[in-house]
Amino acid sequence: MWFFSDEHKMLQETVRQFSLSQLLPKISKLDEEEGFNRDAFYEMGRLGVLGVLVAEKDGGSGLDSVAATIVCEELGAVDASTALSFLAHTILCLHQISSYCNSGQKQKYIPKLLSGQWIGGMGLTEPGSGSDALGMKTKAKQEGHYYTINGSKTFITNGPVGDIFYIYAKTGDQKNNVSTFIIEKGFEGFETGKKFSKMGMRASPTGELVFSNCKVPLANRVGEENQ
């Protein structure tokens, strides 16, 4: 049985009050209109909620997976859409960057994600292979100081509103030749495609990411190639 620490209990109460005061009054209208509670991310950044899984040395709260689960639970009790977008931003994007990126990449991207200035997401799922990483078709080829990426991702949470994405792409002919990249909105050859209309969690925008000879600086590869 889990026993929450005092820190966990404080976080739980903070997120619960935030959800009731900031999310509850807006969720019905946002869900009906398929909108997005952008202001919620600025406020979660101010409260330190977005950094629950980021080490203190990198500017985060330095908490644990229990803390992240508490946040998801308390958000979801009021607004499942914001809970889903939080998960994509904090766990699928920010946590990956804080865990696997080098110091330069961390310094460039973590502050904007922690503050809520930028919205993050992850690009793995594809039209023909789902979330099977070894079956993906998106390819990245190194050309000098850049990679050229071609392919597409689908059903991407925060896709239509994201500023930065943690992307998986094939970088070789073997099935396990997969590398990861940080893609910024505005990169040449990158665009967000169709926004999907959904039956549930309608205030968490979901859509496509399209790469057409997308130029990605070598410095935006995470770790070594094929690892």
C-alpha cells in the first residue's frame, strides 16, 4: 500500500484546488468547442506542477512517478482533457528531454517547457504501424550538419497546439535502427496536419505531424544515432 509523503499530500491539495478553481469553470465550454485551456499550462508552470519529474538541478521539482500520478488523477477528476495534455507535455516530452538530452539541449528547452511557455508532445504513432516503434516508416537521413526527415505521425496529443515534439525516426536499414530528435514548430519542412474531432477528451487537441524533407539540426538528435 502506498503512503503519501507530506510533499505528496501538499501537491495533491494544490492540484485539487487548481482544478476546481481554474479547470472546472471552463471545461464544459472547451469540450463543446474542442478548444484548449492554454492558460492552465501557464498556471501549472507557475505552481511547479509541470516539473514534477524534472530534477531540481534542471529547475524541476525533483519528485517521482507517484507525484506525476497524483497530478494526473487530480486533473482528471475534473478535466480529463487537460490531464491528457499534461501527460503528453510532462511525461512524454519534458521527462524524456530531462532524462536523455545533453546539457545544451536541456538548457535550451527545459525552461520553456517548465514554465508552460511552450507546449510539448511526443511523436511515435504512425498511420500504418500504430505505436510499434520497430515498424515505423518515418526516416531521418544525415546530410552534413542536418538530418532530413520524411514521414508522418498520427493521433498525436497536443499536435495542433504544440511548440516542440520528441520524435522517433528510422536512421538505418535494420529494424532497431531508431533515433530520437527534438522538433520545433517552424522547422523547415515540418507542419501540423489534420486536427481530429473526437468523441471524448475533446479539449485535448489531437492531430497529425507531417515531415516533408524536414531539416533538423544535427544538434537536435538526442543521444547517439540508432540508440
